[in-house]
Amino acid sequence: MKNIAIITGGDSQEYEISLKSAETVYNHLDREKYQPYIVEIRNNIWKIKVNDSYKTIDKNNFSVQIDNKLIEFKNIFMSIHGPPAENGELQNLFDTKEIRYTCCNSKVSALTFNKFKCNQILKKLEYKIADSLLHLKDNKIDAEKITSNFKLPLFIKPNEAGSSNGISIVYKKSEFTDAINNALLHDDQVIIEEYIKGTEVSCGAFNTKDEIIILPITEIISENDFFDYDAKYNNKVQEITPARISKKETEIVQRNTKEIYKKLKLKGLCRIDYIIKEGEPYIIEINTIPGLSEQSIIPKQIKKAGYSLTEVFTICLEN
């Protein structure tokens, strides 16, 4: 039986969401194949939960003493949203120790976590992307110049942050400074992006050893102006799977998801978010470690596709 470390926690604002994802993974791993342990990272301290108490992990060989027995981990189920996993830092560490993990490698994770850079690459690959520019922390905020290039309203969002933290919609020039400063609380780089009005959808995918599996599409209807943190985690949203979009739109979204998964060399469970405008899907972002709580989009898509969470989690670990 393999020991599985479910890595969770982190130092970002997605800490609590990560814990919920880890709990889902822990509850659904196949106990005939795996012995799971939840390993929580916080403030660079790695601790493992054993019988309602915590022990510190030895990061040198990624092991822990439990009941006078040395438990070593060679297999990781990654359940951290945001740094230090979604940006690729942990993967570098695990690669040096030849430890296997269920998500994208460091290079791919760093790319997809950098929304602006990733979207520019997707644009070169001829996928539809909202027009945008990058604002750096030390730059002057010039609302006149920005609005001469873009029509209001505009999205203002951190370049590297998850769960829609720090995102605003700007309707007036007078709102720019507050919106950008809000985004700068989460990152030193801010994306100023064209507002695409349409139907928001999300499409999950994962890989077996032989193929890329594309999951049913979820339609997202927020009670707020957009699918922000409040809508995501305070039940102010409808998530409808399968999405109520045309057959053609479904085919395009699923085809694009499969192509992007392959071209960017994604791995494990991933999710790509889109806005469909006039039949054309615009890519919002790629999530390489999407939420896995029981209320999250990916578990719902997995069940709608006819898989169990246990089955898909096993596939992720075996790959």
C-alpha cells in the first residue's frame, strides 16, 4: 500500500479552500491501494495530522516518525491553491527528490499562474483572448491613457492570484485608482483587461496514460457583477452542468480545452474558464490545481461524466 501525502494549506488567501479540497481527496482515496495523510504547509512549516495531533515533517527526506516507524512519502496529491504549488515552487523541490505529484510541472505551473503571460501565448496560438495590458506597481496610474485604448467597463485583476481575489470591474475613470490599488494588495502586477460580456463557462480535463478526458461543461451564473470570491464561496452563484449552450459552442469549448491541455503539456486535473460571446469562447484563465471541495465545479463535472471521485483520484495518482 502506497503512502500518499495530500499537500494542502499554503500562505495565500486560498488557505481555507485548500484545506477543504484536501479533505475531499482524503475522504475519497481508495483505501485498498493508498494510505493517505494530510500534510499542511504554513509559514514554511510542514506538519502532518496523526490521530488529531500534528507532527513536523522532515523536509530533507520528506518523512515522519509515527509510532516509532519511519513513514516516507514518494507520492503527492497536490491540493494547494495558489503559491507555493500553483506557481510551481513545490514541484521544483519534489523533482530534486524524485517525488511524484499529481499536477503540472514547475515550468507549466509558473506559466499558467502568470495570467498575462499565459494569455499572450494562447493568443499567439490563435485562441480568442480579451485585449489587455499589464500595469506594474511602480507605474503611474493614467486613467486617460488607459481609456483611450480600451472602452469602459474594464476588469482590473492581479496577474498572479486565485479565487478571484482582488478583482474589480471599473465603470468610471474615477474608479481606476482604487481598483488598481486593491489588486496591488495581492500582486505587484495588475492586468487591465477588456470586459467581455457573455456566458461564463468552465471545462475540466484530466489525463489517463493513453488519452485526455474532457469533462462536461459547467455554466456559471453569478448573482454579483462577475464570478468573484463572494459568489464562489458564499453561495451567490448557480452552477449548471451541463451548460445550457449550443451543441456547436459545446464542441468548440471542449475541443479548445483538449488542444490547450495537449499544447501546454498540462497534467492531472485542470480547468479552463471561458466567456462565450456571440458563439465564440474567449479564454479567461487556466487552473492547474482547481478546487476539489464537494461544492466545487470539478467534482460535479466528474460525477456528471459518470466517474466516481475515487476512480479519478486513482487515475491521477497512477499517472
